[in-house]
Amino acid sequence: MNHMQSDRDPTEVEPEPVRGPSSTYPSTLRTEPPSLPARELALGWLLLGIAALGIAGLFAILLALARTPGVSDWFPTLDFFRTTLIIHVNQSVLVWFLAFGGVLWSLGERTVSFPHRIALALATMGCLGIALSPFAGHSEPFLNNYVPILRNPLFFGGLAVFALGVVLHAVLTLRQITTHTEWTRPDRLAAITAAMAAIAALLALGWTWWHLTGWTGQAYFELLFWGGGHTVQFAYTQIMVAAWLGLAAGLGVTLRVSVRVLQGLLVLGVLPILIVPAIYGLYAVDSPEAHSAFAALMRVGGGLAALPMGLIVAYGLLQRRGELSPDEKPLYAALTASLLLFAVGGVLGWVISGVNTIIPAHYHGAIVGVTLALMGLTYHLLPLLGFSPPPPRIATLQPWVYAIGQFLHVSGLAASGAMGIQRKVAGSAQGLDTLGAKIAMGVMGFGGLLAVIGGILFVAAAVYSLCHPQTPRSRW
């Protein structure tokens, strides 16, 4: 990163939006490469995200084994399972998603300043602190929703430093919005609104922390992250939609709606966060009313952009004509798998009843939909950032291996939940008393391991590309 500079590379041309027959909307994801400083900044955030996903994969192997019948008895304690789950969730969701937010924000930067580098350095140190926290002495695990916690200083420090780095970059991105062009490109607008949601989530967390008193243990952390956790979901969704748009542009998919419709949907997708201050103004942060209000906010507002955008992109994908090139096949596989898994997660969200494994089945489907979109966009970005394309066969196979594994994982969890198996437990605590329950959890474990293989293939394909630099391509 030592070659970053604050001035645009004089050899590069200011990008112009493509308005050819293969696309109905202007896109930053189908133009000339960004400036050299922005390219290097984006690469730094991308490396951070890939590293986080690799760390999550290592913990996922232990996690899947700890819940697989016949194997789970080898693991010593329930705290081992809980600690593994906490690190896996934080690296594969919080760090991976928001690091990719950093990638998208970097691609639109006109200049890169010292604070941009500080933001990336803080986020990297925070990711490392979270990863090392299980080895920092005794830790008390709390499996609260959204940001599960290991109560030790290294984990808290890593989490705080990472959040500070992400929000600093988001603020710098919003400060640079000075032209109307920033809002006319739908993929760029998605990234900008994701930055707004990320900042709102940290403010919600800070407000809750300041006003939350009289609670301890699991209940304290559940309440602490409830409001901010719901708010940051809107950032994740906007990041995923930006990835869908980028992949559609890379495939030459025609989105048969106007640019204004896309812009309106993207703004609509982030508008619900304006209700967050009203919730805090009306209710105490630890009240049942605030708890229910945030749940309703996510249930009603969470799909305002994702659902119509998914349908628009899926229709355009079905209408696409022409043979796929080797470089396009990985993008097609990732986009198709992302749309399917996100839809599965959405359907499961409507059938949740009680506190059982249907709940993690729902959010695993939704989260995997986001992850697959970001994996595909990674393949799309690497040539632009100055590297060779990933190996086409591996990069095409990888999204399907990952998606099939996660579908089996989600199906096993959903079937187990229908039989009454509780969430956030492992080993004998699961109560696998029937053959059907054992089969369902076995499918879950096999799917989880298959998904881990898919994750390893992704990291391998990305590392191969990163090890083979080349002159950036003229278009994405």
C-alpha cells in the first residue's frame, strides 16, 4: 500500500458511463479502471475481506464438526462450540461484508488521503484482534444476536477498532459526494446508501450503550446490539444489491427498467433507517416496545429494495442472449446462486415459529445470498485491480459447490427446527432423540463441510489471481 498517492494517475482517463445496447443504466462497474490510488485502496479492503473469509472458513470446519452426530462427542465443551461460532459469525458476516463495503466505497474515491489509509489500517487491526481473541486467556462467550461476543479485552478492542475504521471510511466517502454523477449511477448509489446505513448503525449502537443500564450478561449484550444490529442489515442489503448490479453489468444483462426506477428503489431500500431515531425517541432502549419496533422495521423494510431488485436482475438474467465467455461463467454462476439462496432465506423467514433452528436456516440463506454476490463481484474486480482472472473452471465450479453445500446446510437446519431442535446448541444438548432429527442434522453437517470446501475454493481462486498481476483491463 506504500504506492498510494492523493493525485489521479495522469496516464488514466476519467471514466465515462457505458450506454450501449448491452446495458440500460450507467454503471461504474463497466468502465475504465479507477484511479491508481483508488485501485490500491480498494485492493487493501478486498484483501482484508478475503482474509476474514479465510479465517471464518477455518472456524467453520470446527463448527460443522461440533454439530455433526458421531463427531461432536470428540469436542471438549459447549464453550468450545460457542467460541468457534462467535469468531466464525463475526469474520464471515461483520468483517467480510463491511470490508467489501470498503471496496465499493474505495472504487468511487477521486482522491485518497492519509485518513483513508488510517481507516484501512484500523479495520485490519480490528479484524486481527477479533481472530486472536480466543487465544487471549479466559473468555466468556455470549451468543447474542447480530454481533455475538467474547468477553475479553482483545475481542472488545478489535471490534471497536474495526468499527472505527469502517465508519471513518464511510464518512470520508460521504464527504466526497459533490457531483450529481454520484447519484446517477445505481451501483454507486447503492454503495453510498450502504455507507449511510453503516454510520446509522454505529450511532444506534452508541445511543444504546449510553442509555443502557441495569443489565448484565447475555441480556445486556442482546439489548446492546439489537438496534444497531437491525440497522446494519440495511447496509448489508445495499452492498448485496450493488454487487448484483455490478455482476449484471459485467454480464451485459439488460435491466428492463429506467435508471430513475433503479435510483428510487435504492433510496427506498435505505429510507427505513430514518425511523430509527423515532424508535429511540418514543421508547427506552431496553423496552419491549423498542425490541418489537426494530423487529418490525426489519421485517417490513428489509426487502423494500432487495425483493424488487432481485426480480429485476433475475428477469434480465433470464432474458440474456448469447454465449457466455470463460470469464463470464463465474459471474453468471455467482449471480444465479446468490439470487436463489437469498430467495430461500426470505421464504424461510416467513415460516419461523418458536426459537429453533429455522431461525439460523433463515439468516444463513440470506447471508449466503450476500456472500455469493460478493464472491462473484470479487472475480469481476480482480482484473480491474491489475490481476489475471481467476482460473475459469474453479471459479465457475466454486459458487455452485458453495451454494449446494449451504442449501443442504440450510435444509438440514430447517428440517431440524420443524422437529423442535433448538438453536445455538451442540452435541448432546441438541436432543437428537429420533432418527429423523439425526438425519436432518447429518445433512446439515455434510452441507456445512461442502460449503467450507466451496469457501476454500474461493480463497484459492482469489489467491491464484492475486499471485498473477497483469496490466489492468480496459473495461470491467
